[in-house]
Amino acid sequence: MKKVGWLMTALFALFMVLGSAAPKLLGAPVAMESMTKIGWPAQHLMLIGVIEIVCTVLFIVPRTAPIGAILLTGLFGGALASHWRVDSPLFSHTLFGIYLGALMWLSLWLRARTIRKILPLMKSADQE
């Protein structure tokens, strides 16, 4: 279970760094166009990219993973709200943050026993 969690964490982190933050940090036209479509000035690209990388690094480090997950959840919520506000396509754009958040939390749940204790999927026999 732990290995699968770390594999999912690696895939999530690769996407966050290479697929999301890197285009913003490099000022890629696709990132600028996306920001313009959701109503954010392109001048915020660099800051958002840095925030994504910092939060992802926090998520990867076991000791700070819960803090990183909470911060990334907030980031995904902001992305969802931004897309919802401009009526972006629901399943491909608006809900994408939900998909990423679910992957992120599931990967953390699989790799961290303490998270499984806090967020059990079902009641154990001694909790009934």
C-alpha cells in the first residue's frame, strides 16, 4: 500500500512540477492564455508557479506532507472557483482540481499510516 502511495505521489508531483508549474515559470504561451481566459493577469504566473512548487515540495516531504496537502487543496479550490466563474467546461477544466485533489489525498492516505488513522475509510470493530 505504501509503495502504491509513493508511486501516486511521484506521478502527482511530476504533473504539478512539469505540467503545471513549469509552463507558468517559463511564461509559456499556453499558461498565459489560460490565465487570461480565467481572468487572471499574466503577471501572476510566476508567483502561482512558485506557490505550486513550494506546496508540492511540502507534500512530498513526509514530515510536512499534511501541510502541503492542505495548502494544495486550497490552491485547487481557487482554481475551481476561477474556472467556475468564467463558465469553463465542467468535467475537463472546472473539476480538474477535484481530480488532482482526490489523487493527492489518496496517495497521502496510502503512504501515511497517521492519515489513515485520522481519516479511516470504515469503522474498525473496536470503534463500533
